[in-house]
Amino acid sequence: MVEAAVRARLASGGVSQWLMPLVAAILVTLLGLLILSGEWPELRSKVAFAPKGIVTIASADVRRVEIRAGVHGIVLLRKAGAWTFEGRDGVVPTELGTHLETALRLVTVSEPAREIPATELTPASFAAFGLDPPATVAMIEAADGSATSVNIGALNPASTSYYIRIAGRPAVYLMPRHVGEEWRVTLDMARRLRGPVGADAVNRGKSLLLPVSMAQVWALEIVFGGKLTRFERDPGGNWFRHLGQHNHAFGNLLHVADPEQARIIDAALSAFDAAAVETRVGPADPSQLARYGLTLPDLIVLLFARDGAAPLAKLEFGASADSLDRYARLMPGGAVVTVAEFEMRRLTELLRAVGAGS
């Protein structure tokens, strides 16, 4: 009996000697697959992605987009995977292409917060929802000729969602605010890039420095003298200097701008909105950044959209090019340009005016 027990123990030990390395190898393999794919292998073919957006055209299939707001409009075409302005050569800048792709993706994947059916609508409803006429229209066309018209109206009373209607559908959708804002930013950016006289989008020459207008900016940060100053808009759209560091609950009314301070901030930022490029120096060669004072910029400006955590634009001001101009560049990847010295001074004077100067 003792001999049998010993043999059984040895047998069980032998099994564990080859079983444990096998189990370890299987676990390591599964871990590797999880790291590479981001999902468990057995779920890859069983969990299908189901878009819940209001537009059924896949964003990758879109070949033409027309965006209109009132009398203003632009048309963008996708050619060989890149976006261009209709009737112009050269691809649009990266920032515009990124926002357009985001706008297309959002209407494809974002689920409505509410669908208002035809039974709850009257002819007067469309005017009340800002859809008669719509504030912004995005006509999205696919390569096969199919098209969808996205009509964007007003914000709801809580300012959390836009009223949106798809042409031909007997319903109005309440869509998250960032869905509508992305189309507004895209149109604004495209209009500024084209310029009032139809300047080429790739080479702005002496056109506007900022890629987006202040009308689309709801928060702005200035880093100067080792200090960060943040400006925001209150729910009424008025500017104030943000004091303290805390997070805002979405949609809560937490700040009301001081009228006098709002006037000072708005005057400075409205003037900065029209800042123009003086000359184009060339690509931002890393070996030359120190020469332009852009390794450690003197002043940095970050612009944020209403619902954006990532900045719409980041502008760096470097060293003086001469007594009247200063080097600057738009990040990421922007070319080095010169701007008038008073453009940076305008911002430092704003900081002093609101008590945030160094």
C-alpha cells in the first residue's frame, strides 16, 4: 500500500510538472493577443459594432461635403484619401481635415438623446427648434451618389443638445451639443482658410493667423512668464478670467462674467481674431527652433471649443525677428512665420488689465 501511494504521488507530481508550464504558456499567449488586439480573441467575431448615429453613410465612403450657414458655404471633396476645396488645387491643412472627419464620424456613431416623432411636431415646431430655416446645413454625399442632408437648428433650453433633422425623415432629433459644434467649427475653419478673396488654403500668405475665429472659442489659456491664465465664456457667451482650478459639471451655471472685465477681454480677443501673418519663414526645422526662440516660447496661446478637452489651436510666440515683428508658429507641425510685435503685446497688456500680468 505504501508503494502504491508513493507511485500515485509521483504520478501526480509528474502531471503537475508538465501541466503548469502549459497553463502558463496559454496565459502568456492570451495576454499577448489581448495587448495586440485590445479584446479577448473569442469575442472578436461575436461582438459586432453597430453604429447608432443618424447618418447611415460610412464616413470612409463620403466623397463630397457641402456646409452652409445662411449665405455662407463651402464645398470639400475627398480625392485620393485627402480633402480639398472644390475648384482649388492642394489639400486642406491637417487641422481642417481632422475636424471634418470628426464631424462625419459623430453623426455616424452618436446616438440621439431623444427622437421627437412626427406626431409631436407641427409646422411651427421647426421654427421653434431653429430648423426653419436651419442654422447650419451639412450635405453629405457618398461615392455611389447617395446623399444625406443634416439640418442643425438651435440648442435646447438646457444648452446640452442641438435640434437636428435629417431631410426627408418625419422626426427631429436631440443630439449631444458637441455633434453640432463640430460642424460649426469645421465651417468656420474652412471659411477662414479660404479667406475673403479666395486665397489658397495651403499658402495663406498675409491672411489670418488663427485657423478658427473667436466666435467658436469658448476658453482660452495664455502661458506667459511662467504663469497660466485662463479665460472662459459664461453661459451668455461673455468672457471672464477663470480663477482657481476645478472641474465644471456639464451644463451647470457656475460663472457670470463681470460686464466691465468682459468688455476688456472681448475687445482684446476680437482684435487678436484679425491677427495676420506678416511673412512665412519656412518649415519648423528642429535645429533652427532655438534661433527663432521657439524651443522655449515667450508666450503660448491655447484655444478651446465649447465642448473640447483638446485645444482647437496652439500658438507659440518666439523671439523678435526685428523691432516690429516676432517669430511664431501654429502647433502641431506648423511652419514658422512672423507676426507684428503688437499682436503679442496685445495679449500681455490684456493680462495686465485683468490683474494677471507678471
